[in-house]
Amino acid sequence: MKYIIFNKYKSCFYIFLLVVFFFIIFLRTGIFPISGGDNMWWSESAYWLINENSLKWGVLPGDSHNIVSYWPPIIVFFQALIFKLFGLNQFTMTFQGTVHFFLIYLSSFLILRIKKLEFNQALLGGLFFFLSLNLVGPILHNRMDSLSYIFFIFAIIVLLKRSKNENYFVKFFLSGFLVAVSIISYYPLAPIILASFFFYLFISKIKISELCLIFSGFLIINFFFGIWILKDFNIFFLQIFAKENVSLYLNPLEAVKYFFYAFKIHNLEYLICAILNIVMLVFSKDKLVKTLSFTSFISFIFLFLGQGGRATFIIIPSILSFIIFFDKIVIFNENYIRLRHYFNLLMIFFIVVKISIITFISIDQYHSRSYSNAITVLDKYQNIKGKVGITQFAWLPTRKLYKFDQLLFMPDYLGSPQVKPHVSEIFFQNNFIDEFDMFVLNENENNLKTNYPLVYKNINSDRFKQKDFFEFNGNAFVIYIRKNL
């Protein structure tokens, strides 16, 4: 009786910890956003989708601006839906990342419960991925691989879930459908997703009739996807199989580079996951543990082929498989029960510490991330008639002030030096500079000179003058206006 009462109190504590955890994450997403990177790219594409009813690049690509985009569309569809429902603001820009975070936790909790872990153990175990050094930030930044993982893991959950009155047609059809959506959510992960899913089907000895249902669900979504890409297949091929993308997977020097990349301190958890995966593949008899370990391990291998394996597919499956594997050991050996108790206490301690750090950083950065100051300055220039060029971190305060086709932003291609000259040249081909009346650029002159030499040249000529400045998101921005205005 005392044990039952204690267990209930422990459950209440874990649920309380969980509520606090998601409340902090929700606050950080809604009030303290990061207005750049993937958040901004998909937000811009979603904005074009709403206003022009077409999928277009959120950035200036290497061959022309505003070209139709055949990069994975699903994350843009969701972002457009969020904007339609709640408008464009700090909250909606990063809200999808919070939803991804919650769904990843939910999928982890469901898997642990399906594998017969105690309620409290599943509640706590679902949070284990939060301790990762490489995972939390990307999930909260609307990464396509996070969305892809969510669809993939729910495809596995659908197959795992057993009930007396289950509908076999819906079960296997839905699983195939979710795998297809997972691939369409992020194409580069297709080899990992397909290999992992077929590995699970193989070791589970799926019947031919069940396999046919899975394929029917898989093919129906791909049929409509195929219709969409066939109308401009040449553009799809150039965007997805561009030389600079494919070469990453074929260049042996890239493999060597990423081999040493994995041994950097902040990436050692990838290596630890790989070692654990090998152990579990060899010694575990559980089909799910083997599948998740296999998924994580081949993702780790793909990491050496130009980062084809993302952190989401490396760390989370490895953590889940380890928790299930460890729990099986505890069940068969009572000497490990005390070890599990200490393990839980240690994890609670680290989770509380990490939540505290996130809270402190969010509060500390609150004023620098408030864009009311930026709006006050930019309001004076909202009557500008020509085009307005911006760098990516100025997107949020400027997007609402100008027409959807008036604002063009220039991403900072610091990680892709081969793209810089192309973007800069296209940006000013055919006297494109004459269409611009204003620029909102980072104050860092070296950054501008390195990434956009033609922009730098024109701004330092007699055509534009420095007019104003503001600070936002920890960055200083300078406003340049055409001199004859």
C-alpha cells in the first residue's frame, strides 16, 4: 500500500516536471524566438504560398530569384496553415518547432509504454533526448529532418500497436502512407528511412498480404507527389540532384573530413550512440531495439557522407533502444534495479539544470529579441515603393511592413562559399540594383563584403546613403536608402 501511494506521488512529480518542461519550451518559442535560419526560410516560402498560391524558394537560389521550389513541401504547408490560423508574429514563426518537439516526446513515450515500461519510467524516458548537445536546438528551429522523423517513428508505432479489434487494412495502409510522407518531408533521408523500415518488416516476417497493404499506402501518396514533380521534372532534378549536393555523397575527402568531425567534443555523443547501437544489434533479441539501433547506426554512417544522417535519426532511436534494452536487463537481474533508480535521479537532475539554463538564457535575451524597437525605426520607411533587400535576421520586423513581392532577402551563405558569387551576380544582373530603394543589412561590413561583393560595391558607391540603424536579435542593422529619395 505504501509503495502504491509513493508511486502515485512520484507519478505526480514526473507529470509536474513534464508540464514545467513544456511550458518553458513553449515560452521560449512564443516569446523569445530566434528569427533566422530554417525558421525564416520556411516562413518566407509559406508567406509566398499564402499570397501567390505557389511554392517558391524562400531564398535567392543560384540560378534565379523566386523560382518554383521542389524542395520538401510539407513543412511549408504546415507553416502556411499556422500563419493562416494565427497570423504572422513571433509566436507563429517558431511554433511549428514546438509542435515537433512535443510529437517527438509523445512518440518516445508511446513506444516505451508499448514495450511495457512502467508509466513513470516512460514519462521520464521520453525526456532523455532533451539532454543531447546536438538535438534540442535543431528541433526547435523547424528542421525538415525532425518532421521526417516524426512521420517515420509513427509509421513504426502503427505497426507495433496491437489490439483485439484492430483494422488490419487501416493499420498497414496507414503505416505505408506515413513512411511515404516521411520521405517527402526530407528527401535526403530516403535511403535511411527505406532501409530501416524494410529492415523492420524483414525481421518481423510481415505477410505478403500485409506488405501489399503497406505498398498501397506508400504508392498512393507518391502518385500525387509524382504528378506534382512531373510538370517541371527538369527543375526538380536540378534542385534535388544538383552537382554540389550529390558530390558530398561521392567525395572521399568529405568522408575523411566528417570522420574527424565526429570526434569533436560536442559530437562525441554520435560516436557513443554508434558503439551502443553495435552492442544492441548483436545482443538484443527485441525486434524494435534492433530496428532503432539499425536506424541510428546507418544514420551515423551517412554522417560521414556529407551529413546525410541527421542528429534526429542518430540520437533519438539510439536512446529509445538503449532504454528498452536496459529495462530488459533490469527485469532479468534484480541487482540492476538500484542502478536504474540512481540513473533516474541523475537524469532528473540534468533535466532540471538544462531547463534552468534555457530559462536563464531566454530571460537574458528577452530585450535583444524584442523587435518593437526595430518596428519603430522601420515605420518611417514603410512608404518605400521599390524593392527592399534584407539579410535573414531582419526578416521578422520587415516582412509585415512591405508587400510580399517587394521584399527580397539575401541569405548568409557562409557555409557554402561556392554559392556566394552566383547569388551576388544574379542579384544584380540586368541592372537589378535599379529596382531597389532600400537595404536593411547586418552592420558587419566584412560579412557583406565576403558574401555579396556587388552589394558592397553599390552601397559604397554614390547610389545609396546610410540613413538609420536599429538592434534586434542581438544584431545591429543598418538601413541604406537610395540617395535620390
